[in-house]
Amino acid sequence: MKMLNPTRSYTQCRGCGKRIPLSNFKYCPDCAKLEIRLQYELYSPEARKYFWAYLRKYGRRCYLSGMALVIDDYTSPWFLVFSHLNPGDKSRILPASALFNGMKSFLLKKEFRYFVLALDDHRRKHLKVKKIPLVDWHGLNLSKDSRVCDGCRQAAALKGRKFCPRCARLTHRIKRARFPREAINAIWDYVRKYGFICYYTGMPLDLDDLQSPWYLVFDHWNPRDPRKIVITSAVINIMKSDLTEEEFWYFIRQLANYYRKGSVVRKRKLAFWSRQYR
Ligand SMILES: [Zn+2]
Ligand SMILES: [Zn+2]
């Protein structure tokens, strides 16, 4: 049997860079915990690279205080959290303690540093704390983590995600339907402008109850043509069937007149009708 070359049976942890036995694991046990959290919190490869570069240079230390951080006890104020170097910017993250990251919150690092020093001077030397303009202060109603949903642009996005719960479910359905990109963009433009309102009737749509006649469905504006998709209710979608919008309204009018006045429903040639009944 051939012996493994001992110099080749070690490799470097992809996180901290320390020597680890060669195996399927690319990270040392400590860095593996961090990498799992980074992925779970949906940080981009770019952000992760930035984080690991810092860690390799300075160790698991808080970039706001230089303190050594803990990674196992999430109840500790010194628990390592991923701090956004610039508030709201997820592409540059650094390790910070839960406590100081919370204190920094929406401040830039230099703003935080300014206040720490100004407060200390105030406490010790009774100096007045001078106000400075804050780059990322947006008022108290939008906390550092709450961002607006990328879909409806109205509700708050789920923590660490792009969408609010309703839009998250909707994007999942849109993805599954495999609509072309322009059609998807048009759906979102519509939702942002009008909300979850039926394109044909203006009725509010139900996004939760699959059994509801008003459940939101995607309707091909022209039958089977995926280039323009509108949202409507299940019941209207069935009624519209293989009609174009214009044909649909034509027949609605014809039927309404028939019910109201007993007038004859006039036939017309349908642009997309292709069903064959035997
Ligand atoms: Zn490591
Ligand atoms: Zn939304």
C-alpha cells in the first residue's frame, strides 16, 4: 500500500488560514460555524470574502473595539455578529460584538467613533457634544435591518431577505411559472403601482387562500402568450379563458345586455381560440 505523503495531508482553513488535516472539510470547526451563518444570512461571496480577509488579518476580533469575540454563546454581548461597515450595505461585513454593533447601529464607523469620543469628553471634561450630520439616519421608524420589500416596495422585507412574506411567496410562484424577464418586471411594476389588485376588475386579490375565488393568479393577457402577464382572480381567470382582454369585455357586455334586455349575444371570430370539441 502506498503511504500518503505527510506534507500533503494538511491544508489551510479557508476562513482563518490555520493548518487543518486534509479532509472534506474546508474550514476549521470554528470557521465552519461562521461560514454556515454567513450562508444562512444570505451574504454574497463578495461580502464573505471581505469578512474572511479581515478575520485572517486580525482574528476573531471586534472591529469596533478590538475585543476577542465568542462564537458559541449567542446570548453573550461579545457574540460575534456580522456588522455592516456602511449601514444597509450587505457587501462589506466585519466581525463585531453584538453589544457594540447594536450601539453603532445605523452609524458609520467614523460617526460611532466620533460619538464615543465626544461622549467620553463630555463625561470626563464636561465638554459639549457637538452635533454632526449623520449619513444614514432615516428616522426612528426604519431600523437598521428593516429594508423595504423589493417586490411591492410597501411592506418591510423579511429580516435578511429581499421580500416581504407575501412577495416572497409570489416570487416563488413567478419563478416556477418561468415567465420571461420583461413579463416579470411588468408584473412587479404593476404591483408597485396598484398593489395586489385585479388587472381587469380592480378588485383586491387574495394571496393566501388557495380555495378563494379571489385568489391571485397569473393571466396571459393574450391566451398562451407569455410576454404579457397580468394578475387577476381565479374566477375571472376562468371566465376570461382563451379570450383576449378586448374579446372578454365584448362578451361581458353582450351577456350583460342579454340578461338585462334580452338582446341577442352576437358571435365574433376569436383570435386565440383553438379548442376542438368532437
Ligand atoms: Zn479557521
Ligand atoms: Zn412585498
